[in-house]
Amino acid sequence: MPQQEVVSEGLFTWPSEEPSLIASRRDGELSFPARPGDETVLLSRRGTLWGFTTQQFRPPSPPYDGNDTPEAFEPYALGYVELPGELLVQARFTESDPTRLRIGQEMELCIVPYTIRPDGTEVLTYAFAPVDEKAAS
Amino acid sequence: MTDVAIVGVGLHPFGRYGDKLCLQMGAEAAQAALADAGTEWSRVQSAYVGSYEVSNPDAVVSWLGLTGIPVRGVFNGCATGGTSLQMAAQAIRHGEADVAMAIGFDKHPRGAFAADPSVIGLPAWYGRTGMFLTTHFFGTKIQRYMHEHGVSAETLARVAAKNLANGSITPHAWRQKQVSVEEILASEVVNYPLTRYMYCGPDEGAAALVLCRGDIAREFTSTPVFVRAAELRSRRYGAFEVTSPSIPVDSAPSPTVDASRAAYEVAGIGPDDVQVAQLQDTDAGSELIHLAENGFCADGEQEKWIADGATEIGGRLPVNTDGGLIANGEPIGASGLRQVYEIVHQLQGRAGDRQVPGNPRVGYTHLYGAPGASAVSILSR
């Protein structure tokens, strides 16, 4: 098992068998990421795909700190997942092929490495996975 | 309320200019606008100067002349040019100036805009994990819109082809080459479903306007164009906006909708009266969505509008007759003033090969940009 660290403390509950995104509430309104000093709220782990796109080119770096190169960059899909009654949350998806995504499909939170440091440490962030894909794998 | 007229417009064409100073381009555009108005910088009593890359854009007065007038730097994201126009018009209405200028310029590095997320108050992880980009917002917004309102990828490509065709007949456009709908659809995807030719690119350039009190406009030109409305709005809670890690489930309209409605109300002019428009086309999807958000058609009607050629020169509402951002690129500080430059040329009947037929009297400009601001103007003879 490689060494792992999270990209940011306070973003999601970790380590956890069933991790959740950490939001906050002020005057009845939810915010993600959580705003310092506000009451924290754990968001639902499942929602439906609201809309999506792909990132086909390597984002400008900095701020992006993936350990890939423009040539080796692996495109990913991203967009919004609607957590019913809570928020639309923007996220990267584990499925990168847009033809295998559809609006309304069920998505579940997962924690994935998005880059590996020179010393081998995996850096973890949150993503959403299609529930069907998860069941099949 | 005091009438405000635009009596001179100037442009330093957008593109790539090597080592040429951004401020030099701004000065040349300002001089061109002054020459167009048949006047001189010494007559100008107030100026608003917009730029993203130049931190002290008022340095342009080193070229124009150190006359001591109030000069204010403006930055308001992609809505900067419209903001400069609005502020210059306000300076005249408030009585600070009889003659004012709005000047804008920029010189961006190649590629997608890159910044640290802290500049808009977002945490570092948002940038580190590859989320802090404006381009994928546009991909997500049009993907959802196409699903909800039955807009096809071919329609996206037709918008890009129309703007590139308009660029090919615009002598000052950056992109002068027509590209077919098939080639646009087959070009590489940048952010699904948007392909390379459907996006504008950041570049360099400048634009400038000379404005004055309406009652003295004919001292400068026989064909003044009046600012009937120049409105600016920021986003409301719930609006679906660029660079948002989360958005409320209950949505609010885009700031474009708010700015547009305000402009129609101030002007006493409705969308059916507009004869030529400039709509923010960061990408082809944005232009389609902005047709509806600015009140020109209902959501979903774009499919038929575009199939019928309604937004082409000669159609019922020609849009982005100079090729828009797709053919001209986007030097942020100047882009909105380039829109006004084009509308003024159209209303004065001097737009050459791209002239809208029928002697148009009413034109419209629209900007939208990060982190959720929109500027709309309504101009008429």
C-alpha cells in the first residue's frame, strides 16, 4: 500500500469506509467547501448527474499539480452532481468517456488519487463514480 | 436624463503583435477614436481605461498627453469593456465631463487563462486538482442546455462557422479563414461537446470610444450613436456560474438576464426592435444560450433560428457581424469596446462587406464573464 495523503484537510471525511464531503450551513444555506467557523454538515454520498463535460488538455500548471506532462495527460470528465435537497457539487468523475455518461444517472462519491509525488505518495481527492460502473468493477 | 452619444470609435486590430507594448496599442486605438470624432485628447475631460494584464492602465496618458484629467482604471472580468462604457456615460450624465473616453487594451499569454484560485477566494485544492479553469464551465453549461432544450452539436458548429465566415469578410479580424461545419465538428474536442474551432482564444489588441453630451454630439459627427442603456449586473444567489465548487439546487437566472431586462427597461426598447447584436461568444454554446438569455428567442428556439440562418448577416437578427470573439479573440479590457466599435459601424452604414442591409437603427452589445458579471448596452441612431 503506497503512502497516501489528502489534497486538503476538511474537504471530506477520511479515512473512512463511507467517506462524505464536508459542507457548512449558515442561515439555512449550504456551502461546499465548508466555510470556516460555520456549522459543518456531511453531504449525501449519492446523487444524480446534472451536467458534464471533459477536460481534454492539461490544465495550466500551476495551479494544477498533477505529475503528468501535456503529452502524457489523461483527459478526465467533470461536471455537477445534484445531491437532492442539498447542493449541486462540482467534481471530477471516474468515467472519462462522455459517451458513457448521461444526465440523470446515479453517481456515488469515492476518494481517488489524482497525482503521485516524487517520493511515491499518492495525493487523494474526491470524485464521483457512476453507480453501475462501480457495481461492475 | 442627459443624452449620451458615441461620436468616435477606434480599434487596434486584435491578434498577436510580438513585442509591441499593450499601452502602445491602447494609445493607437484612442488616437484613432479621437481622429474618428475629429477632435483631440485635450478636449477629453474624463477617461476610463480597462485592462487585465496592465496593472496601471492609466499610464496610457503618457502617450496621449498629461492633461491632468481624472483617469480611472477599470477591471471587471470579461465585462470590463461594458463597464468602462457605462462609467464613461455616467461621468457625462453626472456632469463631470462633456467629453469622456472609454479605452481598453490587453495582451494575454497564449492558452487558457491561468491563475491561483485564491484570486477569487477559492481554496488551493480547487486549482491543484485541475478544476480552476473557465473553459470546462462552458462545456458543462452547454451540455446541460442541449439536453434540456434539444440543441444539436451541428447547431454549435453552425454558429462557429458563421462567426468565422463573418471574420473572413472583416478586414481587421484576427481569424480570416472560413471553416466548414464538418471540419468544425471533426476538430479536436477541448471540453466536450465543444471543439477547438468553437472557442475563442485570448490575444492582444485595443479599442476606444469618444463619448459626449448628446446636445453637442453634432459638433463632432453628423452620425452620432446614442447610448440608450448601459447596464451592469453581478450574479444573484443560485446563478449557475463559472468556477463554482457548489451551486444551490434552486437556481436563479444568469446575470445576463438581469442586465438585459434592465437595459430594455431603461431604453424603452424591446428585443424585437434590435436589428444587429453582439453577444459574448466565448464559445459557440455561449452565443446560443445568450440569444435566449438576452430575450431574443425562447430556450430551444435556437435550433430553428440557426437552421434558418436568422443570425447571419441578412437574417432577422445578425449576431457578431465582425466574427465576434471567435474570430477576433479576447483581449479582455478591449473586447466589449470592440463590440461597440462594430455596432457603431453598422448603425452608421460603414461596415463594408459585412454591412447589415436595411439601414439598421438599433444595436445591442452583451458581455458575460467570470466570476458572474454581465454588461449590456443598447445603442441607436
